[in-house]
Amino acid sequence: MTAIITREAPQSQGIPKKRPYTARGLALAAGPALALLTFVLLPDSLAMEPRLLAGVAILMAVWWMTEAIPIPATSLLPVILFPVLGIAEVGPTAAPYANSIVFLILGGTLLGLGVQKWELHRRIALITISFFGTKPPQIIFGLMVSSAFISAWVSNTATAVIMIPIALSIIKLVNEASGRTNVKFAASALLGVAYAITIGGFATLIGQPVNPLLVAYLQETFDITISFGHWMLLGIPFSVIFLVAAWFVLTFLVYRVKSNIVEGGSELFRNELTSLGKTSQEEKKVIAVFLIAVFGWLILPFIARIPQVAEALPFLGRIEDASIAVFVGFLLFLIPTSSEGKAKSGDKSILVWKDAVDLPWGVLLLIGGGMALSTQITGTGLAAWIGEQMSGLGGLPPFAILMVVTLVLILITELTSNTATAAAFFPVMGALAVGIGIDPLLMTVVVSMAIMCAFMLPVATPSNAVAFATGELPIRQMVRTGIWMNMLGLIITAAATVTLVPLVFGVSL
């Protein structure tokens, strides 16, 4: 995305030299410039600390959204600037980097790495696709369901890397069966996988970084706690409705994929499954650990609240989602591999520490940096001041405000990192919600839904980028379909705002 503008410099020894001016350089300069401008323009009636903090927030937001420097590096700025500027000492500033949500992501990602390492996600995908049938719309639906399910537990990038090649092999089979290149099927299959990965990531707290970032922000700023299971009461219905609607748009509205049965489709899936062999001991062990995690996140809280259990085993009520996540991640380092598994990988346990290199350390720093920023936005009084300035919008219908916010963020997130956008906008929108009388939980959940709707451009999400990199998908098709998907996202978010979110969280307009 970096555009390079050059101008000729004075010649030396007959060789013309050029000095590059890049978009990155402009973004680097824009961050401090806008930060200083913000500090100067804020009224003197506002105390020094919140004015300085506002400048830091603008600096981080600009560098996050433009990626002038790596996003995780920008996330470390609070540790550097807050003590120097007198906003907060190092200890309180660094504390959010060790928030329980960070450890929830760490443990959940370890579980996803175990699934990925032993190719369990590939087996799940092939079984799911085989289940839905061999008509092209059915194949696309199978691809989308398996992609969404896997991305709810495994990183979106890893899901795209495994699912896009499966989609490509199916596209090749359909072309061979029909004797021609089926452009509509290819586009709907690739886009279906890319979109399903994004949609499925909303289903669980570990599906995409935006979700835990939201939970951490609400916990730090408003003392609102959302458990793993509670989030799924929102995430699963929203993702299922969005997934089915996206499949309908792709296969019946935009591309109108024909429903002819693909000859040899069932055989292809069987051959692919056969090539994986029988379910290995390592896959079974990962499944067992996965079930332990699901039990701990979804069932244990209900058991702990039974009066007799709470009296006999009070410690069960103190077990939190992050502890369960770290525990299952720890188990994967503890459980030994079989002789076959050891021969295949050379490792003595399901996971070894070299596998932890693939942990999203940058995402963990981003969550910590975002929470450090939001904590001080509230602590210095900046959030209250923003809320007061925004109180004039209270005359507008709350639903209209939420829809304008949704539309603006849908457009912004097409060009910026979803996670960086969330980190920059959660504090602002939370303060806006307080100022205009909207429940901050409702506002920020709507923000997270809007940020998810990044469907138009290859740079919008990793899954879009992987699909586009195949060379089978012209960008005009992605933009054309993405417009439909963004409209769909706006409609579904609007419907969820007045139905699903109030039902799950007990908040309303």
C-alpha cells in the first residue's frame, strides 16, 4: 500500500540520485504533528494531564491505523511516554499489559497451535465439506461453515492458509468436470472462505483480537465483565445469521452459482480424507484438551453456581476463563506424543516451546497498549470531558447515532487494521456513549460488529489478502461483492442492536 514519490537529486559522477518520499514517512510525521496540534487546540480549562494524554492518544491512533511503525511497537508508547509526561507512573501503566484477557488469548492461541500443528483443522474442514453435498452452492456452504468454525478457535491467517488451498483444489475439480473455467463458482468459493473466516472469528473471545480487546476495555473502564460463554451467546447467533446471509448473497444474488452436481466431488473429499490417514493419537489428545477447555468455559460456571457445589467446592467459583485457557495451553506442553507422533515431528510433547514462536505476541502487546491508554483516558478525566462535549448529540435518536458510527467504521476498517481501529476507537466511542446517554456496552459492541465488516479490499483482512494472492480473484470482483457485504453488515448490525444485544446483555436504547 506504500506509495513512493520521488524527485531527482543533484547528479554525482553522472549517476542520477533520487530521494524517496514515502507514505510511511508522511504518516510518521503526521502522528507527532497531529498530537501537538491536539494538545494546543484543547482548551486551557482542561487540566494538563488529559491534554497531554489526548496528544498521545492521537499519536498512537495515527500510527496504529497507518502502520507507520509496527503496530506492537506503537503499543509500547504508553510505557515510554506516560511516566515522562507525568500522566502515570510505570507500574500502573504496565499493569494492563498483564491483564487476564492477555492470558486468555495466550492460552487460547496455544490451543489453536495444537490444532494446527497436528492438522486437526484440515480433517475438520474436509469432514464438514463432505457433509453438505456436492452441488456447487452446497460445496461453497461447506467451505464457509468449516472456515467459520475453524477461525473461531484458530487464528484467521492460519485458517486462510489451510482453507484457501482446499478451495482452490475444489475449484479446479469443478472446472475439469464442466470442461470450462467457472468464474462465478471460483469467485464465490474464494470470497466465501475469506468472508467466513472473518465472520467466524466473531463467534468466540479468542476468534479475533477485537473481541478480547473489547472485553478488556469494558472490564478496565466500566468494570463490566463478559465471560467466554456469555460472549458466545452473542457471537454464535450473530456469526451464524451473518454466515447464512453471506452465503445467500454470494451464491444466489451476486454470482448465481448453478446447482449442478459436481461429478467426482465426493471422491475428491474421500481421497483427501484418506490421505490424512486415521485420526492420530495426537489429534485425539488435542480434541480431549479442546473438550476440557469447552467444559471449563461453558459448563463449569453453571456447575459452580449450584448451591450444594458452591458450598462443598467454593474454589470452583474462583476459576476464571483466563486460568482455564492457560491450563489447557499448559497441558499441551505436558502431554507426551506417541511414537508415531514423535517420529513425525521429533517432539516429545504435543507442543514444544519452539511452537510458541507463532504466538501472536504483537497482538498481546496491542491489547496491553490499548488497555493502558483507555485506563488513563478514564483516570485523567479525559473521557468525562469528551462525553460532555458530545452531549449535544443526545438530541438525535440513539439508533441513528449508532448507525452513523457503524457506517463510518465499516468504511474506515476497509483501509486499516481491524485490531488497531478497535484499539483507537473503543475509548472514544465509550466516552461518546456516556456523553449522549447510550449504554457504553451497547455502543462498544456495535463498534466491534462494525469493525468486523471488512470485505471490500485485499488489505482489509488477512483472509482477504490470502484469497486475493491466489490470482484467481480480480480486485474489482472483491470490491463489487464487498459493497454488498458491507450493506449486509450494516443491516445485520442494525438488527442485532435492537434484538440480540439487548437480549444477551440486558441493555437497550
